[in-house]
Amino acid sequence: MAIPDRGAPTPLYHQVKTLLLRDIENGRFRAGEQLPTEDALSLQFQVSKITIRQALRELSSLGYVRREQGRGTFVQRPPVEQGPRELTSFSDEMRRHGMIASSRVLDRGAIAASAELAAELGLDPGDDVFRLRRLRLADREPMGVQTTFLALSLVPGIEAEPFGTTSLYEILRTRYRLHPIRARETHRAVAIGGDIAALLGVPAGSPGMAAERVAYLADGRPLEYVESIMRGDRYKVVLELSKLSIPGR
């Protein structure tokens, strides 16, 4: 059984966190399973309970465990990471994480574009727009609620498509020969409201990630506008940054 190396420059709590994370990732501790008590972990790793608590706080902040007052610490599936990458669908994103994506259609149909929506899609106010609101799931677990808007003139007859099992981007590509090539997406932190919280199976007021996306065709026309609210405990955005080299500085 591995224990922290007191002679290493890495802090003990970080070493404990790494060892516990390895056990979680290799399946020794599974999602939903309770970790040993702080006393037991302290004995196992031969460190103080203060060190154990710090390691557990780190794992909690990363989304690998949740700590419940009076009950203990429980393993949970880590958040799905989303970062700068090629434009892809929710289904493809989940597949990359080894998960099966599915959807439950909450609402769909034609609406008249508001002034704000028309501006996002390059339409005139009042133009026909197809709205698709779905509960997005991964391995049958609710991940978020997404509402997609498309100019109906681009996708006639789309109302009849089986969105529960088929990717919207696949439908756009195969039936309509529409290929989004770039998108502008913005993210912000939100408190999840009561109706959406109920759909996601989380308490009202839970932290969430709201996103707005406009995807564009090769000729520059907007193809879709999407509003999403994702669970904060199951979804996070990761940015990889590098320092620019500026000549003369």
C-alpha cells in the first residue's frame, strides 16, 4: 500500500490527493461509494487528519468527491471538461468521455423570431424559427437543458426528426447538407432555477454553467443559436493558455 514520501518536495496533502485519485480512477472506489473515514485514511496514509481534510477538499474542488455533513465523503463521477477544441456536438463530446449521450425532447415547434433572436440568426423579426428544447443526458444522467433555434427556411420538415436518439448536427449534415464550421460561445456562472433544477435532479439554486452559442456556415451565415444551462457539478470549462511572445519586450 502506497504512502506519502515525507522526503519529497511535494506537500503531503497533494501526495494523498494523488493516491486517492489514482484509486478512484482505477475503480477501487466507485461512483456513489463512501470513502473511509478521516481517521481510517489518516492511519492508512500515516498523516494527520488535517492533511487528509486538505486532500479531500482538493478532490472535492475537482469534482471527484462530495462531502456531506454528518455522513462522510462520497465518490462521484468527475465533471466533463469542455475547452477550446473543434466545433462538435454534445453527442460527440460525451462519446469522447466514454459516455452514451441521449436526449429527452421537452418542447419543439415553430415560433416567430423576436428582435433579439432575429439579430442572432441574421433574420427579420417575425421570421419563422424552429425551436428545440431538450434535456441532455450522459449515461442516462441529466447533464443540462439546451434550447436550439434554427431558421425554419434552412431546415423545412425538421419537426419530424427523432431528436431523442440522433444528433442534431448529424441531421443537419445528412439531410440538409448544412455544415457549421465555426461558432462563438460565451459562458457565465448561474444559480439553476427551480424548473430546470427539477429536470436536472439538483436542488434549486445549485451552481450551473450557462452558455450561448452561435454557429456559422462557411459563407458566414448564422446556422443556429443555442442556449444551455449545464450542471455545475458535472460540467466545467477548461482553458489552456500560453504566454504570447511579444518582440521587443
